[in-house]
Amino acid sequence: MSKFLIQHLACLSLMFVGIGQTYAEDALEVYDIVVYGDSSGAVTAAVDAKRRGHSVILVSPTAFLGGMSASGLGATDFLGRRGTFGGIASEFYDGVAAAYGAEYVRSFEPHVGLKVFQKIIGDAEVMVVYKELLDRNKGVKMIGKRIESITTLSGKTYRGKMFIDATYVGDLMAAAGVSYTVGREPESQYNEHLAGVRRGDTKPRLHYTQRDKDHFIKNVDPYLVKGDPKNGLLPYVFQIDGLANGQGDKKIQAYNYRVCLTTDPNRRIPIEKPEGYREVDHELLLRNFDAGDLRLPALIEPLSGKGSKVDWNNMHAIGSDHAGANWDYPEASYERRIEIEKEHQTYIRGFLWTLSNHPRVPEEIRKKVSAYGLPKDEFTDNGGWPWMIYIREARRMIGDYVMTQQDCEGKRSALDPVALGSFGMDSHCVQHFVTEEGLAQSDGVIWRVPPKPYGISYRSIIPRKGECENLFSPICLSTSHVAHGSIRMEPVFMALSQSASIAASVAIESNTSVQEIAYPKLREKLLEAKQIVRAEDAVQKGQ
């Protein structure tokens, strides 16, 4: 056989393979709505779409439903404003309350949240595929300005008319070429005086932060060898020359795991010293005690139920937040993200063990913390440890409407609201740094409660005009760092994601792009779904 003939046959073979692949793709079902996500909002979006009669599939990167609302964040941050959301989000919290035989609960055990999500999904008969990670390099196929399909690392492809990125990190949104940012804007960008660097050793503006909220209140030496800068700094303490309030950067607020703990001796798994424990990683905590800050560094919220369980969260200068260890998480590879998660787990397990056992920890705190352990009846396939790290902030889309501090404070109002925000503009510590006096201090902590609930713009959950025309990003939405600190609450994510599904339905029915939807028509559908989009309606609900 000639060399030419061999090459010709090889080309024909490749051509037929290509044709076969094309036929295979054409044979795939085209869903009305494809939801890709690991959040509580992924559930509400998929259920809403199915209830509207649309074909829908929920492609989950995780092995469970509900995101943080099923992975340890049991103390929901309502701030007394339960009436600021309706729709499927309200159904979820009503379902949680019913599980405890109550009309209203503010906190719940992780397994209860999971069961309610499973029931909502099951009752709606939504198709769910689990543990399917988006191929972030070549898994988003575009035709013009529209996503035609997404493909996961396993090779599975899902075609759709509309797509909803309901992940906490915005992977689909980013892979589709949508504009986004990571980090803190400077004060000047959106005229926000809470923006950018916020040093904990500067005088706060009246009513805009608490002087001791997650800051150092005692003088703590940050050097490996006390008083000796030449020997370097303790882990995750940074020397930053010229650090001034209002500067922007690409850093994000700290992550942690919202561990569920119990004091019930029959359900308690003791906290052991973790593999890889290094005392130096907790030296800043110990020096803070040495300096006289004797507060228990934890925000402990009792959970409903009879198991003596609590939601353990960060509090004060050095808590369960691992500040500075997560800055590359939003853009990191899947493998790198796993490394960051493991580092956080080691740190938090070590933090709890140190509080329980180290002689430099006040005895009263040692006694209190050592009574806690991981619950045997939660996360049973993971030794009682939560499945998901608490991603407080990652990518944020840049849309035609960017929610800012002005919106949260009622100085500006969106004309196209699709949900309400009400929680405080809240950022945990971004980094520990060395002051000019050679002391440890926190940067990035903010806290300011909006005067009343405020509307979140429809334009903040869709890409700007000229970008992707069939995508919604209700979790990594278009906000400043400051406003995101208020919007990033689970009930709000659920409401925004349901609104995204409703808008996707309108776009399909109107045969238009997400940017061209007529808001009056969308608003009508939102109200039919019992979504609450005006502050007046939240006040009238009266909870």
C-alpha cells in the first residue's frame, strides 16, 4: 500500500470520527435550563424550572445537595428579617421548622437541611447528576454569544437553551468569558468608604464598625522570635509597607469550615491533634492569650434539636478563620483547591485541639472547648467533618449594574429588583499584618447593618450587554466587595437563584437574550412565585 493511500485512509478515518462525534452531540437532549452548581441556590433554581414545566438538569460538582445550608451553616443569618424572602427559599425554612415540629426556627442541624433539600428536589422530580466537575479549559462550547453546551471532566456533555451558574466560585461564568473580578476595590472606584484595606488599628467611622470586631485588642508580637524582626514573621502574618485604608487589592476575606460540634457524650467524636499539626501555626493565638485577651475566640450558635449541637464560627482576633490562606482559591485548579481545603481543615482541627489542650490557653476555655467533639450523626461518611469549605467570597461578575455600598445604605435603588438583601455589610479578616509599631493587627474587617432591606438588581445577576446572552450568575453576582458582604447570605442566594430560573423561563418564552427581558413581565412572574422584591413587602410580612 502506498504512503499516499495510507495517509488518505487515515484522513478519511479521522473525518468519519469527527462526523460521528457531531452526530453524537446532535443526539444529545437539549434542556431548556441547565443548572451547574453546588449551592443552595442550585436547588431552588432547578426546582423552579421544573415546576414551570421546563426540561431541566442539575449538574452538581459535589456529592450532596444544598451547599453550605447542608454543610454546617446551620445558624442562618436573618438578622431578624425572615420576611425579606419568599418563594422556594421560604419553603425550605418552613420545611426545616416542620422537621422540628415548630412554626419557626433560626438554626438547624446539617442533616435536617440536607433532608429538606432532598425532599424538595425529589417532589419536583428534578434530574440531578452528582460529582461532575466542569472542564474549565475547554468544556464550554459557545456559538456566538451563547453557550451551546458544557462538558465535564468525565466527558459528559449537557446542552441547553439557558444556563445558570449556581456555584460559589463562578467557574462556568468565568469559562464562558464573562467579565469578573476578585478581591477588594479601592474606595474611589465606587465611592465606598468601607472599601479596600480596613486596618484594625485606625479609628473607625462612627457606627460603621466595632472597634474589637475580629481585631486585636492587646499588643501581640508577630515575630518568630519575639522582638526580633530579623528572624521573620509567624505564619500568615505579612509585612506590608505603606498599608493604608482604602487601597484596593486582589485579596479576599477568610474562609473556614462551619463545624458542627456537640457536647453529647453519646454522639461526640473527640477532636484529636491532626496529622501535620505545627504549634507555630497557632503561636499567634497563644500569644494573644498571653497578652491578656481572655475571650473565647468563637461565635457559638446552638442548633435546634436534642443533640446539644452548635454551629461553631469565627470570632475575635484569632479564631477558626484561616486568614491569608485562601487568596488563590477562586482561580485555582481543582487540585490546588483541594490542597487549600486540606490546609484549612488541618488548621481548624489544630485550632480546636490547641484550645482544648495547650497549657497557655486559659483553663476555663480549655475546659469548655474540650467538652465539644464532632457529631457521630452528621457527615457520617466524613467522620463528622463538613463536606464543604465555607467560601465566603470568590469571583464576582462585573455586570451593567454593580451592587455597591450605596445600594445597601439606601442611597441608590435598583429599578429592577429580583430579591432583597438585608444582612450587614460584613467582611471577615483578609490578612494579619505588622503595624509600624511592630505589632500584629487585622485588616479587612467591616460590619455595617443596612438601615432597611434593599433591592438587588436583575442586571447584577446577568452578564453585561455584549457578553454571554443565555447565562445567569446569581451566586457570584455583580457586586462590589463591600456589598457582597451583605448579599452573600444563603436565603438571598436561594431567592436570587429562583429569580434567575424565572427570568430564564421568560427568556425562553420570549425567544430573547437575558439582557433583553422586559422587567415588567419578569416582575409579574416573580410576584406570582411569591418572591419578595420590595422592602415595603418585607415590612408588611412583619417577621
